[in-house]
Amino acid sequence: MDVLKKDVPAYKPKTAWLALLGGLGIYFVNAAAQNKIPPILLDLTEMMGLSLADAGWTMSVMSLAGLILALPAGGIIMKLGVRWTTVIAALFQLAGSLLCTVASDFIMLLISRALEGIALGLCNVVSFAVVTSFFPPEKRGIPNSLVTASFTLATFMMMNVAVPLQTGFGFAGLWWFVDILSVLAVAAAFFLIPSKDKEIDFGDNDKEAAKGEKVDFKKLLSTPAIWIVPIVFVVFNIGYYGISTYMPTYLVEGVGADQATANFATSLNSLVGLPSALIVGFLLNKVKIKNRKYIAALTMFGLAVCYFMSFGMPTVLSAAILLVFMGFICTFVPVSLYTIGPDIIPSAAYAAIILAIVTFGQNLGMTLGPLVVGYIVDAFGGNFTACSIPLALLAAVGGFIMLFVKVKGKTLQK
């Protein structure tokens, strides 16, 4: 243990936290871009004459582009470093947002969402890579939780500002709001994240061995956990994004709420994610690395119950109570999976790749969720409760297979 400690480079808190702020910027803004659609989905479908399934593509095409970029993102980070990868992600976010502002038809809107999706594919990997590049293993729980918390904060914000902006300034007002945020994300990435030569290998495994080791994909893909973690992310996000996308629409059409009330009730799901993210970060730092999987597994079992009940709530109040509980526990899953990812790799040489694989699973679930729920609801004549059993079963399966994850890499945690 003394030898390992001697080889570990010094942790620089100020540098690390400023870098994290730069990574949080694009993650927050891209999350805001993702969630500018659900609060205005009904108005958008009416304006463009879309079905619910068609409208789901405004969410899924962004996730699909992110899905395609997720795996190459690991190699891009290894080549360019986290700083320039984050800057590139922020520039794609800005380009997509600006195109959305001038989009005149559904096709142009989808193209703009695809550009934002490229940013999604990069930032979902690089924001967590910032954590692994500047924080030692035993200190990554809270930074990872803050990355996830920034997503929940952005979601809460958009759920509550989208309608006022649209009412006051039209759709353009909402788009320009995200444009301004995107410019700030570019600046934060460029000025706050250190260059590649300042990134640190904290000795998760032997430093020199990791640098010289050639990535063996056969060895990597033969590790069961490499498959389990992204699969769990897929089934988690099918439920989470399917419900989050259509919950405002369900509350308006199925329960009779007005749009602002429906959006606020749905936003509570994100608001409680802020303290939840900090709590799970604290827990992940405290429990033994080999036991982190139980946090994710138990949460998935709890979410199975929430997914089953979500579209069956008869009132806005009952739906809000369920969404508060679901929002509190659902944050445990992405924070856990991104923290567990680097724990299951054979060596530090695979760090960027495992983050890319985990993100691939995340984006696949994000892509499928709105499509699955939209098509089921359309197929059953607008009946949202038809989604309950499929979503619940997927979540339960995810919790079960999570129990089989085993830590493969060496760690420095006592």
C-alpha cells in the first residue's frame, strides 16, 4: 500500500474543481437543450401536425446522434484530452441551438436536434472523464453526483421557464435562451479546463503499465460487467425518459391539468434530484467499492414500482407525490453507474473506453424511451397506462442483473 501511495500524483483541489466547473457547463446546457421540448410538446405537435410518436423523434434524434458518438468519444478524449473535447462538444451544442432558432420546418428542427445530439454524445462522456482526470478514485463520488445534479437542475429550470418564454416571446424566445447558455458553455470549457498535459493518472492501476498497455478489446468485452452496466443504463433510461417526455402531456390530457401546472409537477421529479445526487455521492464515497453495485440494484427495484404506477395517477397531486419519490431515488442510478464504470475495467488504459460504453447505454435508453412510450400510447389509442407493465419489468430486470457486477480492476481505496 505504501508503494502505491508513493506512486500516486498529488491531487490539486483548486485545479480539479475549476475543471469540474468547466465540464459541468456543457453538461448543464446540453441538458437544458434536451429538456426544452417536453414542456411545449403539445403546442409543438399542434403547430406541426405531429402524432405523439412523431413528436418523440424530437427527443430521440438527439439521443440517437449521441448514441452514435458515445463510443468514438472515448477515443477522441484519449487523442485530444478532456479540454478540447469539451470545447468541441460545446461548439456543436451552440451550432445546433442556433439552427433550432431559425428552423422553419420539422426536418430542420430534427437536424438541429441531431447537432445537439453530437454534443450530447461527447459531453456525456467527457464531463465524467473530467472527474477521472482530476479527482482520485476515493473522491469521485461527490464530483460525479454534481455532474448528475447539474442535469436535474437544468431539467427543473426548463420545465418552469419554457412556457413563460414561449408565451412572452414565442418559440424563438425559448430557443434564444438556450443559445445564450451555449455561448457560456463554450467559454467555461475553454477557460476552466486545463490542457491535456495537466491531466493526472491517479494510479487506479499501475501508471506506466497503463500508459504503455495496448487496449485489448477481446479482454475488455469478455468482462461480464462491461455489458451489464450499459444494459442497466438502457432499461433505466427507457423508463425515465419515456415517462419524463410524456408526463406533462399525460397530466394535461389524462388528468385535466393546465400546461403550467403539468410542467411544474413534472419538474419536481428533477428538483429533488439535487439533494439526492449529493447524498448518493456521499454514500458511494463511503461504501466499499465492491458494494457500490447494491445502491444501483436496489434503486432499480424501487423504480420498477414507480414506473408501474407513473401513468396511473388519477390527480396532479398524486402524480406529483410519486414524481418526487421517483426523482429522489432515480438520481442514484446514473451517479452509481458512472462511478462503478472505472471500477470494473482491467486497467487504467481502458478508462475513457468504459465511460464511452456506459454513455452508449445511457444514450440508447434515451433514444428508445420516448419512441417506445410514444408508439405504445398511439397503438393503444392514447392509453398511457399500457406502458406500465413493460417499463416496470425492464427496470426489475435491470436491478437483478446489476447484482452480478464484479470489480475487476485494482483500486487504492482502503
